[in-house]
Amino acid sequence: MNRGQRGKLAMATAVLGLGLLSVTGCGAVNPQQTSVQYAASDGTQANVGPLQLRNMMIISAGKDKPGRVIGAVYNSSSEDVKLTIIGSAGSQTQVPVKQNSYTLLNESTDEAILSSTGGAPGSLVEVSISEDGTNQSTKFKMPVLDATIPDYKQYLPAGSGPTGSATPTSTPSPTSSASH
């Protein structure tokens, strides 16, 4: 191998080394996204005592209308616990959660209904949550959603109409031309 070939080989090795170093260096400087917990859906999350609330949201037709709380509540304790959610103007609902189990509020026959959401669909409302196992409480924000997304229409509280115009628009009747 002559001197020119050795120089080209050394340069190629150096460039390859710098390329590999720059690619692997990204992980050393930037945090891994898989290690960050976040609410991956439309709802929010919170923890209170042994309860972990995930994908929590309120489905309602309007600001001063009733709203149904949906999401999942996990109980990591060895005792049955009752979750209390207090919303706007003192409206509240309670959800029992069995020991070492979970309750899916969107599948429950016992609907978690707040008499007033306190926020228009599209807003975040602050609610207070507490549990009776360790008597801990906290506040967090839940989004208010309506039936704009068809999957949420089934969760509107009974007697709530969907938002938007419920009256159909009139269509002109076809006219016929009688000229032959």
C-alpha cells in the first residue's frame, strides 16, 4: 500500500469515526422519550393515595350542563377505596374501586356524573379528587369534551343533547321545467 492510499484510508476511517460519534452522542445529550410519562390520549392523569387516574376526561354538551367522567382508576392498595371527584359549583360523584384492581368508568354501569362541568367543551376544568383509604386529596385539570368526536357521543349524560346545531338545514326542493 503506497503512501497516498494509506492517507485516504486514514481519512475515511476518521470520517467514519466522527459520523458514528455524532450519531451515538445524541442519546447522551437528549433525554429518552420512552422514560417520560405523559397522557397519551385525550384525557389527563393524576395520582392520589393508592389511586392512579388515567385518561380522565369529562364528556358534556355544554358549560352549565351535566358531564360524565370517564377514564380508568387503578387501586394499588389492599383495601377497597372510594374516589370522590368534586367539580364546579359543588357538583360531585363517587366511584368505588376494589382492592388491587381497577375500574373503567367508560364501561361501568354506575355512571360518574357531575351535575355541572363548569367549562365549555374544549376547555380544561379544575377538579378536586380525594380517596377515603388514606384520606389524601389533590386538584388537577380534566378536559371537557363533547360529541364532536363520534366515539364520545355514547358517553353524554342522559338528557344532554349534542352540541352544535340540532336543526337540519332545509334543502331546496328540485324544480322541474315544464317547457317541451
